[in-house]
Amino acid sequence: MPGIFSRGHTAADAPAMPPKVPLPAPTETLEQPAAAAPGAETEPLSFLRPDDEREPAVAAEESPVEDVVLGPTGRPMPVFPDPPPLTSHGHARVISMCNQKGGVGKTTTTINLGASLAELGRRVLLVDFDPQGSLSVGLGLNPHDMELTVYNLLMQREVTLDDVVVPSGVEGMDLLPSNIDLSAAEVQLVHEVAREQTLQRVLGPAVEKYDVILIDCQPSLGLLTVNALTASHGVIVPLECEYFALRGVALLKTTIDKVRERLNPGLEIDGVLGTMFDGRTLHSREVMDRLVQAWGDKVFHTVIRRTVKFSDSTVAGEPITAYASTSTGADAYRQLAREVSLRWLDA
Ligand SMILES: Nc1ncnc2c1ncn2[C@@H]1O[C@H](COP(=O)(O)OP(=O)(O)OP(=O)(O)O)[C@@H](O)[C@H]1O
Ligand SMILES: [Mg+2]
């Protein structure tokens, strides 16, 4: 019995296609960014499913333009060259890693983007601005052994930046550590003059010295996060490629807009980063599709795929670029470092 795809069969022999399953209706959380993001009104983008999950991009065989390569976000994948080497250091760009949803990859991105930028010759300072202290622990520090932390820097005028900065274990990258003490600052800062500008004030000397300062925010939109946004030139929003991750993004955008209007007119959204992406699931690809519809070009072409190597490297107290230097996770963060550096050149 010949199969249906063997010669001699006509289209009429083929079984009917199943009806198209519509995408779920857009949630209200996505409507607001859609209006604000340039290019958000673009048509839904086609997807090409990567055959090899290890490759960040795949050849678009069905694309009308030859040799166009579609990335995991469904858009043509540019090549990101290394940024030009720096001849001097200082005038740091300050970036907050911000999303009030927990467990989306803020700390993982802070550590690994920082380490990748250091590999590119940038002087990097990481600021642990979360009382959970995950960034400090993720770089091998013991929260009980810290003499001075960001808390002391914020609350005690006699404590200087140099008193608190410690090496991160990665060449070219330093750390301002934190532990649970920082939770008291949120309460005490309420009584301070210019309470929203406190972090900006204490980071002043660091801006002169470093090329990039990455602030790892806690999962809330409270006073500490407002301090981080006020001290920053840009925000990177890590977003887990999971449907519920899209909820609450409108609230985050409103907070960023308010800080821009009232405290920091220069604040920009540097990019939205899809994390824990799994290209084998339709779900991950649909979420990515929606992110691009809502945020347009703000979505980084680079996505971070789900891999246990990230948890393993946290246990080892190292960035993935050191723990598993040749892994796809390390390569993804190196690519993000190049992509974001090119955006900063245009900023
Ligand atoms: N791409 C990834 N693939 C798999 N696991 C990941 C990935 N990125 C992060 N993780 C793991 O997910 C967990 C949460 O990540 P992370 O701590 O970076 O999130 P977070 O947004 O900083 O969380 P919180 O809001 O609690 O500060 C960690 O155990 C981390 O190792
Ligand atoms: Mg964190």
C-alpha cells in the first residue's frame, strides 16, 4: 500500500488540515507597552523552529530572501562584532536589572553579562541591591562574613565606596556586596532627605572609575528599586519566556515612566531579555512572539536558553563564563554583551 506522499496521489487525497488554533487574546498587561514601543504595531512575525537547540540562530530555508538567518525571536539575526576597545576608563553607564517578578534571571544576567563585559576589556562594578544577597552568594561570598555592605554605604556618611568594594573573582569586575542588612535601609531611607537619590549619590565616585555599573534589583518596585532606577542611565528587563511572566510588565513600565518623569529624565529602557527560553516548546516561541509584538526592537535578539548549567555555576560561586566557558549559556551572555555594547554606542 503506497503512502500518501508517494507519487501518483493528488492533493484531493490528502487529509484535511486541522483548523488553525488561535493565539490566546492579548492580556491588558501587553496593551500598554504595545502602544508605547516603536514598531510594536508590526505584523505578527513568522517563526522558524530551530532544529538544533544548541545553535542560537537557524537558516531560514523558507524565507523569500536567500541567506537570511532568523534568530530565536523570529527576526533576522544580525551579527554582533566586538565593540571597539576602550582607550580610557570612566564615565560608566549605569544599568538596573529590573523586574518585580521573582526568579526571572536578574541576578544570573547581572553576573554573566558583567563577566562577559569584563572579558571585552570593560571595567565593571556589580551592585548587589537585593537584601537576599543572591548576587554576592553567586560570586562565592558568605553573607555572614561581610564586614561592610551596600547598607553601610547608603546609611553611614563616613563609609566610602572603596571601603565596601570587593573583588568579584573575575578580572576587571568588582562587587558591592549585600546581605539581609539592606532590608533595614528600605525602612530607614523613608526618613532621609532626597531618599530616592541616595544610591545615585554614593555611586558618584564609581561612575568616574568604571565603564559599566550593573545594579541587581530585588523583586519589588519599592524604594530600593526606585533608588536603582534613579541612579541609572538604562534598564534591562529580564523576562522568563513563560506566559505568566508577561503579567505585571505594564506595571513595571509605569514605574519606569514615573521615575523618568519625576526623578531621572534620561532613563532609557536598554532592552528586554528573554530568559529560560526553550525553543522546542511552542509555548516559549509564542511568548517570544508576543514580546516582540509588544516591545518591538527593544527585545534583544539574544535570548538565554534554559540550562541547568546556570544553577550549577551559582553553586560553584562563579559566572558561567568561568564555570563552563565553552557552554551555550556562556556564549549567549557573551553575545548579549556585544549586542548591548552596540546599543550603548548608539545611545
Ligand atoms: N537560563 C536559565 N536556565 C535555567 N535556569 C536559570 C536560567 N537563568 C536563571 N536560572 C536559575 O533560575 C533561578 C532564578 O534565577 P535568578 O536568581 O537569576 O533570578 P532573579 O530574577 O534574580 O530572582 P529574584 O527575583 O529572586 O532575585 C536560579 O536558580 C538560576 O540559577
Ligand atoms: Mg535576584
